[in-house]
Amino acid sequence: MNLETSKPKTSKRYGILAMIFVTVVINYLDRTNISVAAFAIRTDLGIDTEQMGWVFSIFGIFYASLQIPGGILADKIKSRIFYPIILALWSLATLIQGFVNSVTALVGLRASIGVFEAPSYPINNLVVSRWFPESERASAIAVYTSGQYLGLAFLMPVLTLIQDAIGWRGLFIVSGIIGIVWAAIWYFFYRDPRNHKSISDSELEYIEKGGGLVGSKSKEETPKKFTWDDLKQAFIYRKLWGIYIGQICLGAITWFFLTWFPTYLVEFRGLDFVKSGYYAAAPYLAAFLGILLSGFTSDYLTKRGFSAEISRKAPMIIGMLLTMFVIGANYTDDTFFVVLFLAIAGFGMGLASIAWVFVSLIAPKENLGLVGGAFNCIGGLSVFVPAIIGYLVSDGDFSPALVFIAIVSLIGVLSYIFIVGKVERIVPKK
């Protein structure tokens, strides 16, 4: 029997993927509602651009700095338990933001959201690595990653309307309630493949034979104890450093869209606040299309026998090149072309967002969560981009910020071409 082509009797993995998708949408809702509320918050609390840059960045500083501990915990604690706990905690912090009256309180709550969201993407990658064979891995990662872009595309207009109706405080309260409810749903419905009561033997076998890390048959087996050698494994391989650097560079354009983008449209391009929500959707829709095209094309090429250097790296490199189109917005005053250039950059961001597939395919099997944490930790250095932008635009000119983003994107292209090398699983020497 050819397990790559035979059809399993059940398709429970797609239901699990849908759950991750919704969780990612909520994750990014709670990261980015601050960008929608930023102009109103600045007006109410008297925050200048440099201070707002740090409000934007503080989340990412804590998020990045706790990626490695978060990845270790993701490896050691069951996803069914760990994920809803951190989801409920960051959602509660989001809700409380609706009651702040000082910059200090806002900064503290943004930092706490970063703390509790830190293990989220290592968990996402672990769940997909457990539930999907390698031949479907890029598509699965593309689908759940697309949640951040599709969610933002539709949420931006909705969030602006919510804020217009009930204010920025109400926006945070509504966002927090949604996450708390979803945390309970995750706990009651998620199980790992080996423990999922309604998965068929054929689907479990299909996943396992295809390289899915379905887990031990022994329910009593405990995870391998963490050692400092595990931590060393995340930092001694050149190919891992290649994807880490690439993630920093991808983060530059990502953090721009997640933080300063709505302010750029309203304050620096003079668009009406409500209309800006609709214009802001364009790059996110483009990114949504880009990530799906990237993931499904990557898996298609893999199944057709193309090397991982072509099927996996080509979408990444092409995407990073396209993100450099962001600089085009500096050379036009026409709103249509401004949005067009930013949409092309968003499409490139989407193409490049299958980056997590490299963690799934390269990292040592026993340290997937840890390497995922290192990947997000080092990639998380891009969290300083919003603060850097705050300084670059302090004289009222946004052009230097877009030039900065384009240069960083080019560095990402060079990293994937010259540092990553052959895409293959690292097997630590005993």
C-alpha cells in the first residue's frame, strides 16, 4: 500500500488544523488591536511617536526573549493543557487593557501579552508536526499561518468599526472575551493523534509513515529530560542560523504591518480613519493569497520530486524579494499606487511566511519546540523595528523607514541563498 497516495478513512487532522487556524487569528487579534487603537490612545494618554514605538515594541521584546523557555515548555507540557492556559492569560491581559489610564500600565500589559504568547508558535509547529506527514507539512503551515493575514484583512475594517462605535477601551474588552472563550474550547476538543479517540488506524498510520511525530504508544512515557546539550543543539548549526537571520529580516516588514501601518495611512498619508481600515485590508489579503500559494505550491513540488532547495527555498527567496516593493510607496502620492506597492510587499510577506517549515524539516526531532523557540527568539530581534521606525519618522517623514525595511529584506534573501544550505533533518552526533 502506498501511504502517500492512499486515502485514510478519517481526516481528523484537518479539524485540528482548523483549530490552530482560529487560535492564530485570535493570537494576531490580540497583538494588533493596539495598532488600530494607537491613534486614539495617543490622543487620550498624550503619547508621542517615540513613546508609541516603544509601546509597540515592548510586546515583541518580551515575546522574543521568552521564546526559548517557551519552546522548552512546549516540548515538555501537553499541548492540550499548556495552550489553553497561556491563551486565557494573554486574553485576560488584553481585556484589562481596556481599563488602563497610564502609559506605564499599558506597557506592562503589552509586556505580559508578550510573555504569555511566547510559546504559541512553537506549539503550533509541534501540533502540525504531530498531525501531518512531511508531504503535507508546508500546506498545513501555510493554512494556519494564513489565519493571521485573513484574520487581519477582515478584522481591520471590523476593528475600526468596533472602535468607532464603542471606543478603544471596548475594542480591547471584546478582543479579550473572545480569547477566553476559545481557550475553553481548545481544552475540551484538542488531543494528540495517539490519544484522539475518533482517529482511524489508517489515518494514524498515514501520518506516522509520512514522518508525522504522532508520539509514543505508551501513555505512561514521560518526555526526555531537558539538558544543556539540547540548548547547544539549537545554536551550533549553520543552517539553523541561516533561518534565524532570515526570520529577523522577514520580521521587519511583518512588524511594520502589525504596528505602524494603520498610523502610516492615517497620520502620514492623510486617510480617513474608517476608510483606512478598508485600505489596510489590501496587504493582508495579498499576504493571505501569498502564503496559501506558497504552501500548496511547495508541497506540490515536493510530491513531484523537486528538491527541497527548489520546493521550499524558492518561495521564501521570491517572497523576500517582493517585500522590497514597500519602498515604491516613497515615490508616489497616489493612494492607489501606495496601496498597490504595499499589497505587493504583503504578497511577498505571505510567500515567505512558510519559514516555519524549515524548523519542521531541519530541527532535531527531539528538540522541535526548543529550536522553534530559538527561531522565534532570534527572529524576534525584529521587535525593535517599531521602535526604530518611531525614531526614523520623528521628523514627520516616513520615507527612511520604508528604505530601512527594504534593506533588511535584502539581507534575508542573501541569508537563505548563502547560509541555509541543503534542507535536511539535523541528526545530532551521539
